Amino acid sequence: MDRTAHRDAPGEMTHAGNEETGGLRVTLYRAAWVLPVASAPIRDGAVLVGADGRIAAVAPRPAIEPPEGARVVELGEAALMPGLVNVHAHPELAHYKGALEDLRFRDWILRLVGSKRAALHDADYDAAARWTLVESLRAGVTTLGATEMSAAALHALRDAGMRGIVYREVFGPDPAQADASMADLRAAVDGLRAHATDLVHVGVSPHAPYTVSDALFAAAAQYAVAEGLPVAVHAAESAAERGLVERGEGDFAPGLRARGIATPVRGTSTVEMLDRLGVLRARPLLIHCVTVTPDDVRRIAGSGSAVAHCPVANARLGHGVAPYAELAQAGVCVGLGTDSVGSNNRLDLLEEARIASILHRARLASPDALPAAELLRLCTLDGARALGLDARIGTLEPGKDADLCAVSLAAPHARPVHDPAAAVFHAAQGTDVVLAAVRGRVLMEGGRVLTLDAEALGARVEDAAGRLRAVLA
């Protein structure tokens, strides 16, 4: 039999099968640059993906001959790297892009909650979650940490073929409602677990100190540890939260007291409070950590908890800049998140990384804070570690799942290329992503998402956004 390889242009590949690895063929990807993360960039490199969706080989192009019957994909002037990991987003809030601008944090929260109740329905959250995944895939994100009340992202991630953790939120600032909130959480998680897969996992998220009582924090943490569930918590995000926890005052206190909920001093800091309540025993993903102290950093590192760094949302809401360098130096695993489009407006992790580098260089007056190689790790391996998925993804190495992202470096704004990682994070942008795959299955190519109907979803999201505009006017 002749040794032949079928060659497809990126826009002409065909994909069979709807299962996670069903219908896959052995595929050899070739690109001007391969960025394995676990090793140095490879000029004129290649990645061989087996029919099981796992990486079989990573090497310079001449070192890998296409196996018999393999598909060969020539990516040209592009950087092929692990799929991007967005550790924190709110997929159900896709309708809020540009809707909540220039507000104090408490007012931002109140307008968000009030308009959701007045204008949105369950079907709207489903459309929003799927629309979020369209934007994410087009920007090279293949894994998502989704924090939301509706948990609509679970079915959306499954149908899109993506990887992720859906942290089902629980609320209850009144200690008297902790038991009821926990009963609701247990019932919701039981239902969601029936739909979890090897790619899409279920977790829990006691939301934040201004929406969760000490009793509910403790109960949710105990439940998560007993059930082996991943946990995510919004923590140390704002001055308003800090005032509530440390003094029983601040922007959130009057509203809580007006509802008959006491606002005592709850700790010397949010992190100290979470430690005392047993939440850090669950090794949660702590979202934001803008106002953490050196003692907080030591507690986070000692507990093995991770941090979701969301620099754009934190800056846009006026919260400040999280001490990334101090966290990283203490050994804390930090991943990069966009937060919701209601606070960020974009889900472009390449842009998020570039802005993170700029902010931290300004904060530290340092010309080399967060260099391009570190940004690459932050968006891939470190994000995978923050979500507990680094055994499977985050690097291009034989045996790992073939979660891939290819960024074109052919456009004038990306050329010339001296350092491929610098080109990806400081010259290219999310719209330059030409390929996204999860476990070998191509989900997006050439700007077109193959597993979701973007046109129909866009119409549904616009309809709901129209209702929101009427409420927010």
C-alpha cells in the first residue's frame, strides 16, 4: 500500500463524529512556530495528534513523517500552542456587554441583579452561555472556568465540545437561610452531575462575602470537601468588600442592614475569614485577590489554593491591581481570567495577558515584569494548574490531550517575528486565532465555530439584550 497523506487547507478540513473523540483521524499539524510551553519554541515545528485525541509527537517538521492515511494541516505563518485556559468567566452574562458602564461596584451589582430578575429567562441564560463560547473559541480559549447561578454553561460546554468546570453559585447573606441555600445547592449539584463528562466537571461557588454568610461559607466548604467538588470564591476583590468584612461598614453594609441582616466584623481580612471558616481547606480558586495582604498571601500559599487574576475587570471597575508578583513568588498558582463581559466587554485572553503585563510593569516600575514566556504559561499551563487540569492539558507533550490553539502571525500587525511568544501576546490579538481544538477535535477554524450556530445564537442574544435595554434605560 502506498504511504499517502491527505492534505487539507485549514478552512477545508472535514470533521466527523459528535463524541469527544469520535471520528478522529491521525493528524499532523505543521506551523512556522510550535510553542510547547514545557520546552523551548520550535521554529518550523510539527505536532502529531493520534486518533485517540492525544499528542503523539512534538518536534521540528523534518523529524515527523506523516503516518499512512494521516491528515496533514499546514498552518503556515502561525504559532501553534496549547489551547488557552480562561480560569474565570460568567457565560450566562453575555447580554451585558457594554450595559453596565462607569458604575460604582455596589451600583454595578444592584443593576445587574435587578435587571436579570426583570428581563431575563432561563432560555436567555442558555443562549448567553453558548454565545460566550462562540466568542471564546474564536479567541482560542478551549477551557473555561464558568461561575454562574444558572449553570447553563454545563450543557453549552458539552455541546460545543469544550473543556471546563462549571461552578454552581450559591447565595445567602442571612445566616438564617444557610440551610435552605445548602439544600438548593445540593439539589442543583445532584442534577448537574448527571450531565457531567470527562471534559466538563461540576463545582460549587459560595459567591462572595457580601452575598454569603459565615454559616453558608462553612457549610458549602464542608460539602465540597466531602463530595470532592472544586470550589471557586470571589475574594478580596474590592474596597467595599474589605470594609464589610473588616469593619462591618462600607457600601454593602446599609443595604444588608435594611434587610435585617447584621453586619458584624467578620475577620481581619477576607482570606483570614475564609481560612477560619474552613473554606481554604477545600483549596478553592480565589477570584480576584486585589486587596490581599502579605499575611493573606502566606495563607493562600500555605493552603494550596489558586488565584484567578482578572486584571482588566479589576481595573475597569476601579478595584486596583492584584499583587501578581507577590503571589507568584510565594508559590501560589495564578491563572488568567477575563471575568464577565459585563465588567470586561471582551473575552480575548491574548489581550488580557498583554494588559496584565503592562499593568504590572507600571505597578512595579519594572521593564521585565511578566515577560512573554510567562504570559504563555499564565494562559496555558498555569491556568490548567489553577483548575486542577494540568495532568491533561496546558503543554504540548506526548501523552497529553491535544487541546490546541493556532495564532496567525501573517498579518502586518504581527510581523516581523523575532520572538514568537512576544509576537503572540504583544502584537497578535484574539481575532488572529485560526484554529481551536479540544482532545484533537477541531471546534473552530478560520473564524468559524463548527459546533455552535453563531448566527442563531446572535439573534437570541440580541433579543434578550433589547429587553435588558428597556429595563436599564
